[in-house]
Amino acid sequence: MKNLKLKSARAAFDFSQQELADKVGVSRQTISSIEKGDYNPTINLCIAICKVLGKTLDDLFWEE
């Protein structure tokens, strides 16, 4: 399932996939794969992304 919440939160900060990747210490391809739903990130990566974007785990990674 695509993670449109992550993509939306990233866009709200006007971050490119590369900028977010640099801030959390992963490759751009990792961010792309998470957004496309092709990769399930580790909990540590989820937390790092949430901290950068000012969101909670529920905000970005909980399916409704």
C-alpha cells in the first residue's frame, strides 16, 4: 500500500526525497520505496522520519 501520508508530510516541508533521505541517513531510493509501499522501514527509521517531519508514528505509518 502506498504511503501517501508520508509523501504529503514530506511535501508540506517542501523536502525532496533526497533531502529527507539525507536528514534520516538513508538513500533516496529507500524513501521512494517507502512511499511506493515497496519497503517496510525499521521502527528506528520510522521514528527518525517522524522526528524530522514533526509527526507521530500513527500520523505517518498507521493504516486506517
